[in-house]
Amino acid sequence: MSLPSCSSDAGPSSDAAAPVGKVGASTVGPAGGAVTTSVGVRIDIPPGALTTEVEITITGLGAIAPPEGTEAIRGGYLFEPEGLTFLLPVKVTLPVAGPYPQEKRVAVGRQVAGGEWTLLEGAVTDTSVTVETLGFSRWLAVLVGGGAAQSKRSAEHVIWTRQFGLGSSDEVSALAVGPDDGAVVAGITWGAFPGFEQGGNGDAFVRRYDANGQETWTRQFGAGSTEHAKAVATSAAGTIYVAGQALHFLGDETDPERRGGGFVRTYGADGDLKGSFQLKTAGYGSEVTAIAVSGNDLVIAGQQGTERADPDLFVRKIDGAGNTIWGDVLNGQKAGENDNSSDSACGVGVDGEGNAVLLGQLNGPLAGVSGRGGVVVRKYAPGGAALWTKVFEDEGCAVNSGSLRVAADGHVYLAAGTEVRKLGPSGDVLWQKSVDPLHHGLSTIALAPDAVLVAGFTRDVPAAEGDSWDVFVRRYGLDGAEGWTRQLGSPGQDNPYALDVDGAGRIYLGGRSITMSGSLPGVTEPGTGAFLMQLQP
């Protein structure tokens, strides 16, 4: 619940104990630790939440104006470095002076830049309230009027949901809308769909739904180990291309060495297998995580196995038989290390002139390009010549096929970390938008004729659901103007991995839901695992 900053005539603090000045400090590093004070304020940071040592201070702000419609308990506090974010949730404990009337409830106000307040609810005792956060800002314990906490969730825009996982680890990793507005989803299952036998630990699957949510066909395949379909694309003629990783030889092509590795499969619109091949690369870690159609050819990207322990990022243009037309390899070189960094692909796209654009993640600086590594965007001419390269030092991009979209006119749209960007055909940044890093992370992006859609996860959920997170979808105009945001979720952990839009503007969202009770909107019975939703424009 976001609230405007209150005016100066807000009521005074309900407790005179409102310290001013530094009340606690400690240096915390990757091993985790706690910052404690004598006034009851405490920060608990788990191992792995920080990558370097940081000096953390807690400063009392005295009595400050609370969010509108609430009553302050004691005073506010500033945690510094202000704006610091964590890789894992940390616990913040503030003192209270309960018990309080039943018609009231205790919450924590978090004030971010610009003065906006967000209310968080957590574990409450007579003396303290504890909430979780992914970042620092200004904090204040408050009393809120009775009744349940307002939920940001809204199911009114859900047309239908199909939850079909055979277990909590099943997921939709990629989806693409075909020319008939049906959706093709691909991912991994750890069971056996009706009519199939499990081929290994985890099997790849491809499934098609029509625009009304009716399953038209399913294909499941495995080779005795773990196979995962991570990317899917459709042509204007309805041909379906699926790519991913197979740790073993799939057995449906001629290969005397019978090697596993990244694969590409071709299906007709009716689900018939038309062709299949696996990448022929030496070493470890070969996979295809992004695919795009380029006329009669394909552009694929992923991780290429090497003789070292960690793979490189690659992009190739191939013909229908898997023959390479051109290719490029990008290697992020970590300083002081023996060329030993794992680089990966987050998306690939093709514009109307046949130029290809690659989005990837480098765990070290790229030779000839300034910067320390991070998110890399490179554009290629139809013949494979590199036209330009951009590196953004973000925290990374989701390693799937859905983090990049390329428009026919050459504009590039990408979602990485907490940033949404639009690049011009020459690589210049036309606009950049951020989502709240304290509670949100981006996973995938889609392009409509008049809008950009992004999806990610948020931890801004009802406190009663504990360690859970929801899916959110946000709309931006092509000019970057922020539109609506829709939040959807179950009582568990919901992750969006794939997003696309059909010709009527309907939105398809796929991913994984892990819940032991309740269900996603549009599902009549509790379920878990892979899901596909259709949402109104």
C-alpha cells in the first residue's frame, strides 16, 4: 500500500522515546551479521546478502510525520548507506510499546526517495515488530486502523489460467505467440505427462494452447539425464522452433559421437517433429537459451562449452539444418583470473532489415569495451559484422529467451535487473525506467504495437503469507510513460519467466508457482509448478 507523505500537521508520536543521532553501527560482510542498538532497533543480515564489507549505521531521526492515516510509534530511523540493496532479504526490528487495541494493528512504514511511504507488515510482539527488506531507507513503526491489510493483488484482468505442473519444480521457461494467436510454451517437467514416459531426471516439454486456453498438443522428450527447453520461437507460417540443453544425446539425429549439448528442434504447427540437431562443441556447459527467426534461418545464442571450467557467451546464425552461417563468441575476462568466467545469453532478436541483436551477461570486462562487465548488448549486420556494443553495469539479466525484444524498425527493448531500457537503432539509450529495487526484480519483456510490457517478481505481499512473492506485470508506452501495474499471486512463491502479446493485445504470462495451499487466480483448485495465464490488454 503506497501512501503520500503526510503534511506537517500530523499528530505527534505516541511515545516520547524518539532518539536523535547515531544509535548503532557495525561492519558487515559476506558472512552476514547483525547491527544492534540499546534502543531496540536491530538489523539481521544473513550470509550471502552482501558481496563486500559495508559499514552500516543506524541514526535516530526523532519524531517524524507518519504516513497519512497512521499513528507513529516512537520515532523514525535512517539506515545507512541509504539506498544499499541486498541479494537476500534482511530482517529489520523496530521497538513498539504494546499491547494495542484490537482495532489497531502494528506495521512498519518505509519511506523511499521522493517521500512516498510503503507499509510493511510482519511479526509483532508487545515490544517489537520485525519485517524483511532488500534495501535501506527511512523506517518508522506505526499503528494502522483495524481490518486486514490491503492487498495489491487484482484478478479482474485474468481471462484464464492453466496450471499443469506435475510437481513444484516444473516450469514454463519460454513462450511464443503464433500467427493464429495461440501460445506455445516450453520448459521442464520432472514427471510424465499423459501418454509419455519420463526419459530422465528432468525432461523437456513443448505444449500448445489455443487462444481460449485449450491444450491442442504436448510433446515431452528426454535422454536419461536432465533436458530443459529454454527458448521457443514461431515463424509467420506457424513453424515452431524450440531450443535448450540436453546433457545426453537425444537420439533423433545422426551423430556417431552421440554427444549431448545445446539443441534446436523444429515442429510443425500440428506438433509433428520436423528436425533436430545438437551443438557440436567441446567442453562443458553447452546450451541454447535464446532463439529468433530470421527469414528462412535462425539466430541462436547461449553458452558454448570450452576446455575451461566455465563457458563463453555465443551467438550464431544458422540455416534450417543447423549449419553455421556466421558466429561470434564473447568472453568476459575477470581480472587476475585465468580466463575463467561464466557468461550467458539472456535474449536475441532480429529487426526488419535482418540485423540481429544479442543480450547477454558477462562476469568480467569484455576485451576492447570499457567497463567491468555486466549486461552486454551487441548488434550484428545480416552478414555477421558487429555494428555496435553497449555494456551496462547492472546486476545482470534473467538467463532466458525473454529479456530482449527487437522491433521491426530497429529499436531495442531490454529488461535487466531492475532497469527497463529502450535503445535506438544506433544503440543510443532513448529512455530508462527503474522498478523499486527493494521489492522488485525483472524477468521478461514483451512488445505490443503501442506499448512495452515487463514482468517480474515482487515481495510486496500480505504479511500473513510469510516468505512468498507475487508476479507483477507493468505497461510502459513506447515513449517510456509508465502505465498500469498488475499484481497476481498465490499464497506461495510465484515466478514469471516468459511474456508475449497476441494480435488482439491479450497478454500471455508463463512461469512457475510453488504453493502448498491456495492457487493462482483463475485456478479452481490448489496447484503447483508450471503455469500459463492469459490477461486482458
